[in-house]
Amino acid sequence: MAVGVFDLFSIGIGPSSSHTVGPMRAAAVFAEELKTSGDLEKVAGLRVDLYGSLAATGHGHGTMTAILLGLEGFHPEKILPEEVEERLATIAETGTLQLAGAGEGNGVPLPYGVKDMILRPLTILPRHTNGMTFTVTDAGGEILHKATFFSVGGGFIVREGEEEAALKELDESKKELPLPFRTAAELLGRCQSKGLSIGEIMFVNERASRTEEEIREGLLHIYSVMEGCVEVSLKREGLLPGGLKVRRRAPDWHERLLKETRGQDPGSRDPKYWQEWVNLIALAVNEENASGGRVVTAPTNGAAGIIPAVLYYALHFAPGMDQATQQDRDDVVVKFLLTAAAIGVLYKEQASISGAEVGCQGEVGSASSMAAAGLAEVMGGTPQQVENAAEIAMEHNLGLTCDPIGGLVQIPCIERNAIAAAKAINAAKMALWGDGSHRVSLDEVIVTMRETGKDMSSKYKETAMGGLAVNVVEC
């Protein structure tokens, strides 16, 4: 299907969309296939092979435990954090996996755990560095079912052997859209010919598969999960899991901000502190993501804090928002997310949003670009100014590497979201002070990002083999 707003903004668990959400989704698909094929009851053995980046940084990203949950039949968008903790504790205690059980008690019990997975960090499969193969056998050792999947970023998965079919299906589904686009030039052309904004073009396309009410309610629900993520994070204290002993900062920062702004209307925010609030939201979301909490993939988990932080800015610091009604605020949320998603489509189709494929420029860079576009649109920008905002934000994230210490989505990921959110706001403001004309187009920057990612050494693409990952002592 054509990439839509609810593909780019999906609900899942942390800490990584490509290393946690995607693998869990692939494992769940495999488990469902076993059920429908009638082979489930014959299963006596299970093998999971992880390749490339999944094997190299899987422990820090929660890949192995996510796969265990997926094999039990859980999906990332439905499972709750308390279910995650309960099932993983049971698997660890009993040493038994309930294959395709998903809490129903009718799965096939298998003695299997994280230690049983086969890691092949130096083996890169041709399609993508995030490869995984699932194999089940019967009591005689005969293979019942085998499948290889690739987690290609943002929670998206592709099955080996179906790449061309998936591309063909994508092309066919795009033909069914009222206003299809693949490049920024095509998108701007649609805006000009129809007299619509970028967000409105995306909205027209979404209406091909959903009603207006469903789109609006879905996007407001997405934002409510973003808000809920922040609320939960601000109540947590102490150290983040994983052994790096990274202290949670969001709760203390929130308390300090409330003290410094005491006496103000709770519905407004002192513009003097806009950056502190933006930093706080970004940190809170990504600290929750690092904890394996419930977040919105936007468009990835590693970059999940940028769009909520910039949207928070739009709702509290954009001109006129101090007098806005709840209806006005809801309109801003919907318009912002639709516009951001339209830009996300360009990155997804022309380049990549996978840190393991193109480095962090594909995750944080794409999110910053999407957020800049969303902010420029809700602040009254023309389509040309919105495209310019997206271009500025990505241009100054080009070459960004992905080298998290210990393979954990903590350093530099958490602070990087706050920095990128501020970049997005500045990019939007710079674009709005111009007339929309600029020397470098968004399409040129997207192609540059893709080519830079191809040229980038693999040690800087989520392998924990270069950069901060090898130059900073973990303990």
C-alpha cells in the first residue's frame, strides 16, 4: 500500500523502530502464518538467525526480547508496557516460549530464550543490514516453515523474495490516490494546480482509504499517545536501564520549569522559556523510549521526541495560540501531522529512514525535516516556504552518524532529539522570513542524504563499531 500518515506515525514500544518494532512485527507475522498453515501443532524446534546491525546492536536495542514477544503473537502497536514486562519475566523464569500463544494459552510451548538466538553481525544480507530468518522444524528435524524478513526503518518490514512485488503493489496503490506524489517537485506541482496546502494534499490522499472523521480522530489519538508518553516519563526517576547509568533528567527539569514559571496561567507558557520546554518534551519522550515504554514512531523510535517537541512549540508558543480554543488546537495537531507525513513520504520513497542503512541523518534528520515543515504550515507558510523549511532542516543534518554507546538508544540519541527539535523550529522560522525561493531544493537534499548514506562507512550505521560507541568507555 502507498505510505500514509498512519504508517509514518504508529504506536509501538521502545527503544527502536527498526530493531524493536520491526523485528517484533516480523516475528508476529511468522507466528500468524504458522497458525493459518496448520503446522503450529507439529512444531518441535525453533531457530532465529539475526544478521548485520540487528546482531551487532540487538542486545542494546531490545531486539531479542522483542522477537520473543512477536513469536508469542504480540504486535507492537497493541501490546502494553505492563504486558511486555509480564511476558518477558515469565519467559526468563520458565525458559519457555509460548509460540503463537499471545496470552491465549493455546500456543506451542518451546524451550527457547534470548541466549538461543544465533547472531551473525558480520554477515550482511543483500537486501538490508537488518535481516532476520525464522525457521521451525518438526520432531524429525524437517523444516515446516522458514522466512527471512528485513526491518527497513520506522517499523516497516519487507519479506525476502517479495521486494519487487512490494514495489509493484506500492506503485499500483499510488495510482489509486487522487493526488499521488513521489518527489517534492511533484508535491508542489499538486499544490499549485489544486490551490491546496501540502497538508491538504496529504489529507485528500488519506481520504481515499478513510473518512474525514477517522483521519481526524486517528491523528488526535496519535497526539494523545505522545502526550501520555511525556506524562509517564515525567513521573519516572532514577537511571535508565542498560548499564550506562544515564540519569533521567526530564522529571527534575520539569520541576524546575514549573518553579521558574510559577504564577503563570497553566494554559500559557512564557516565551522566554520556549527552548527549555522544547528540550524537556524531547528528552521526556526519548527517555521513555530508552526505557522500552510506549511511544509514537515518528517516523522512527530513535527520533520519536522531535515531532512531539516541535508540535508542543506550535501549540504553546506560535503566535495567537494563547487565545486558541480546543478546536483550534486540534486543528493545529491535524494540520501539523498531515504536513509532516507528506514530507516523510518523500524520505521513505526516495531515500531511507533507517539508521542502519543511512545513519542517523535518516532518522533524526528526517524527523527534523518533517517537524520543520509541519511548523511552517501551521504558522501560515506557503507550500514553497514549507518545502524550504524541510530542506533547511535536513541540509544541516546531512552526514549525521549513528553510533550509540553500547548499542543503547541513549547517548547521543536522547539529547540529539532536543537539538534536532530546535533546528526544526529555526528552519521553519528562517523559511517563513523568506519568500519560498531558495537555491537548493528539498529533492536535491533528499538525494544527497541517500547518496551520503551509501558512502558512509558501515561502522557509523548502527553497528556500535565506530564513533562514540568505541571512543567512550561504557562503564
